Amino acid sequence: MASGSKSTSATDSGAPEAEPSGLLEIATIGRAHGVRGEVAVYPVTNRLERFDTGSVLVTAAGPRAVARARADGNRWLVRFEGIDDRDAAAALTGTTVFAEPLADPDELWVHDLCGATVVDQRGEAAGVVTAVVSNPAADLLELDTGHLVPLTFVVRCESGVVRVEVPDGLFELDQR
């Protein structure tokens, strides 16, 4: 599943950094790396082509084009065009990075799942997705009814409806 978060983060002033309309949070910028303008970037997306040279990403300060990037463990080392020294790179620390949603019909996107109605194989509505919960075995759809549905049960997502094939009785389990 590709990710795109709906969260906000705090700026240095403590005020929340608003998510630009229509864009998805894809990363957070960490500390400056070296003296030539590179920063450590911590992705919250599994679509790493977002960091390809020439990609345009958006921060609170406006759009930033990727001049170069390379993987470094669980982070990326990125230099943005116009950020040429350590001081300019350090000024980006803590900044949230956003990007346009990617058009990929074979992916499930968090921003498409949240708010969608889950319908089982019998055509019965089971609830509305309120969150996607990270889980080692399979991410889970959290429904407004309290039910958790593994993403492996999703067969289709279209126009605000998530169609699932679940084991009999899953939605009848007592929620204690």
C-alpha cells in the first residue's frame, strides 16, 4: 500500500504546519548533512521515485526541486536546488514535505481509503474507514464501528467505496 498521511506537524513556532490543499505528506526533513546543502529526509511514503532528480516537492516555504538524492539506510540524503550550504540546509530542519498524489490505479492510497464506506461480499455496509493502522502482518482499516479489517481483504476501492471479502462473522464479533 502506498502511503500519504493526513497529519500535520509543528513548526519551530509550535504552530501546526497545515497540509497544502490537494497534496500529501511524504516526508520530514531532518538535520543538515555535510556542508554543501544536503539534508536528511525521512520518508513516510513507499514511493521513492518522489525523490528522483528534478522532482518538485512542496514545503511551507514553497516548491523545492530535487537536485540530487541518494538512499542512506532508512532515510534519504537530498540536496534541493537553491540550497547550497549548511546554513540554508539547517534552516529546513523539521520541515514537512508534501507532493501531488500519484496516479496509479493498482495502488491503495490512504487519502482514498479514509472516509470511504466498507462494503462486504454480501453488499452490506460495515462502516466508514476512519484510519489506516500500520501493522507488521498487514495494515488495517479502522472503521467507525471499531472493527479492524486487514488490507489483504480489500478487493476493490472505487468512488468512496471499499469492497472487501471477509471471513463470515468478522463484523458480528463482540467489541469488548
